[in-house]
Amino acid sequence: MSPHIVVGYTATDAGADAVSVGARLAQAMGAVVDLIVVLPGEERSVITPPDAGYDRYLFAQAEAWLAEAAAGIPDAVTRRTHVRYAESFAEGLVAAAGELGASHIVVGAANGGIRGRHRLGTVASELLHSSDVPVVLAPEGSRRIDPGTGVTRITTAIGTRPGADALMDESVALATATGSELRLLSLVSVDLPATVDTGVIRLAGAAHADDVLGTALDALPDGIEADVVIARGESIEDAVANLGWEPGELAVVGSSRLAQPRRLFLGSTAAKMLHELPVPMIVVPRTRGAQQEGAQR
């Protein structure tokens, strides 16, 4: 059975960015793209009472938007369109992902973002506090990337906090499914005042990064290879900006240790990475690996 990728669609540039990233990921994985527009549910405010005529118009308009978006997806990608009702857009996407057994949810950046960069909007922020499947954040301008670019490399930000195993499992599975290269990244940055002598701290941090990457390499399954890289900078943002990123690359990060079981929460490091990251970011739930294992038993 083909995997499913849920794409939250709005008739905006951000919606087009999400469709582009979702289609490229689906084509690389052999997955089905499920384009979804979420309309307000029946629990609407008493200030706006139900209007059957308006509801029919809104539904028809949503279907028209979806048809237009689906027409722009490469023919090789199987696509389906859905109009859903929910109290919030994010709630509708999470529910759809659960019903469809989706592997990922894709959304675009908020309006006003810098081209090639991320800016979290309301929907993305809500998903990052509620989704139990990986969320793919498409940066502004993704719609301009050639669909034939595909997915060329998976870069995983490796650490030692709880959830690292689930992150590695997800990254290996994604690299295998897309046939792309795997790169393991350790961010060594010291964001301290200029008056602090950080030389010793930097040396210790570099040694620690080597240990982390070595442990991660040893944990890779047989037959899986990965490049390793240590990014250095005065800050997380500086370190990310100094790295080389391919047009077909995906960055994978783990959810914060503060996340509830089987839920997401964007940690401080990932949030800082977003400021400079020019490629889609995938945020993986901390208990993703354990959840999948349990579901297979």
C-alpha cells in the first residue's frame, strides 16, 4: 500500500509552496498526495448563523481551489482532494492524517516571509503542538523549485537528548524511501557574550560533536551510509547559514524534550535553525519510533 502525504492547502502562495514540497516528497517516496482544504465546522459562532447557500458556495469554491492545485502536480504523482470541516485548520489536518494513515503533514510558511526562508503561521504553530506525525514546513518560494528536483539529500540534526533514536529511525527510513543521501549534522555553536572567553568551550564542544556523530554512525543499520558534518558559528543561525544546502534537500529535526508523548514541540535549536534554513524542515515527534513499533505489533 502506498504511503499518504497530507498537504494543507489554501489558495495562497504558501499553499502553493506546500503543494510543491508535498508533491516532490510524494514522487520520491511513491506516495499519494492528499490535498486538503479545511472549512469551519458546525460549531460556529452564534454571530454567524448557518447559511446553507453560503456553505454550498464555500464548499464549491474549496473544490475549485483544490482542482486547480491538483492540476499543477506532475502526472506521475497520484493525488486526491478533500474538503474537511473542523474547528481549526490544524485540527482538520491532524484528523485527516490519522484517518488516512499519512506519514507526513505538509504546510507552507506564513505570509510575509522572506523568500527561501521560514516564517511560522498560526496553522504551523498549532500543528507543532498537536500533531502525532512528522510535520513538513515548506519555506517561502518552494513553489518556484523545479518539480523534477526531487529529494536529493536528508540532513539530520543529531543530538543526545531523549528522542534521538526515533529521529535517526525516521531519517534512515526517509532516506531509504526517497533514495537520497543521508547527512548527519552536529551544530557546534556558542552563543555567549563577546566578553566571555569561549576558546576552551569551543574545543570541548567540538570533541563532544565528534563523539555524538561517531555514536550516530555506529547506530546506522547495515548497508546505510552517511556523511557527517560539524557546523560551527557564533550562533545557531550563523552555523546553519554557513552550511551548504541543495535545492532538493530536506532538514530533519527532533521534537523538543518538552513535547507530550506522541506530540510535537519545536525546541529552541530548531526554532533558531528556521531563521536561516533555506530548505524544508521536517519535525519528528519524540516518541515516533516507539509509536510505529507498537502499531506494528
